[in-house]
Amino acid sequence: MDAAGRRELDEPESAVTVAATEPQSAEPIVRLRGVGRRFGGVHAVRDVDLDVYPGERRALLGPNGAGKTTLFNVISGEFPPTGGSVELFGRDVTTMPARTRAKLGLTRTFQTSRLFLGLSVEDNLYLAALGARGGHLRPVRLPGRDGPLRDRARELAERVGLEQQLGTVVGSLSHGEQRQLEVGMARAGDPKIMMLDEPAAGLSRGERVLLTDLLLTLGRAITLILIEHDMDVALTVAERVTMLHDGRVIVEGTPAEIRANQLVHDLYLGSHHYADE
């Protein structure tokens, strides 16, 4: 460890640094040890260690091909790691499928929208609430059963600023409003961990400001992990940042440490060529 409180990692090509972390009293809600994911001969993620604590706001940053979305998929259970272990809520979930991890309290969004564009905002939120409770669609509405779910849908719409759009067909919403809806649907099951994959992608400046404000209002009962190419959004929302490059963690620290890190400046902050991963 050097005088600045950083430790050097052995790398065959270049030395990288990780900011020293503050002591934590709670156990990590997400813990990765030696996680790797290989596709044939391609190592998308290599030997990743990661601790995320309850209530934390963590951003995963890096250029196209850095392995961010692959790491998200390993954490959420979309596919298993080819090496290492994944723990959620103190449990080893390395071999558990995504549906089991969702039942434990993890929810996520994807780069490509999975909204029902032909349905209304309320119906999308209703279906999200129904799915979160393990329910099934019925051929007719039963007010006694559907009422609480409809109430929940309207509550979620209000939380994400779409209460005036309940009857609007989702396909006619702006891109920013669709992102707000995705956040609302992700909250339908009162998750403990919310993972957002590039929520600000394609948004106008005004929409990014609205999204940032929305994420900042999330309660501490939700641990937030996001992938984001927009540095302004990421470094405003996050309390800690993990930077990936070629599938490896190269820098980790607070937003201030990331802004001041010369390696980050050399590799990323000096470039405006972020592309969707």
C-alpha cells in the first residue's frame, strides 16, 4: 500500500490501483470473490472481487466491452460465473437461477426496454406488481382482488412522477418517461437490491436531471447498483464507484477519488467515446 492509501495490483500489462475502503460495520449485501465469466476463449469478466453494503449507491463504470453488463448478468443470475462465487444477503447464490435471486429481493432493468408498449402506464405497473406477488392474469377483472394491485400501481406511478400519465399508452411516452416507468416497475416488489443497466442512455439533458433526482430520492432500504456511461449521472448518484477495464476491476473509490485518479482520466474521462455495452 502506498502513501496515498492505495494498493497496487499485480497486472501483466500495467499496474492498477484500488482506493482503500473505509471500515464497514455491516456485512456486504453483495459479495463477489474471484468471479469470472468466459465465453469460449473470451474472458468477459476476470477475477472480480466486489463488496456492496446495505443501502449503498454503487456505480460500475467502464468503456464498451469492459464487462459491466456481463458482471450484472452474473450477479442477477442470468447466467452463472465460470469461476468464483456470488453471495447475496449472506447466502451463496452462485448456482441459483435469476428467479430465485429475484425472490430473495433482487430486481434489475436491462439496456433494451422490456415494457409493454401497447398497454397503459397503469397496466404496466399493475403487471409488475402482480408478477412481484407471484400472481397470474385473470380473464376478467375482480375488483376485490385487483383493487390492491391497482392501488399499488398508482402508488408506484406517483413515486416515479407518472401519476398524470396513468392512462397513457407507454409507446407514446418520451424516452425519459419510459425510463421512469422502468424504475417504477423495478420497485414493484419492494426490492432490497435494485440494479439499473444504463438508465440514462439516450436521455436528453433535462431527462437526465429528472432521472438523477428520482434515483436520489430512493430510500436507504434499497441498495442501488447501476451501470452508467454518463459520468455526471453516475458520479452524482453513486457513493462508491468501481471501474472496469477488459473485464477486470482497475480502480475503486469515492466519486471524488475517481475524478482525481490519473488512470481514470487517461483511460476514460478524457474521452467522449462511450458506447453502449
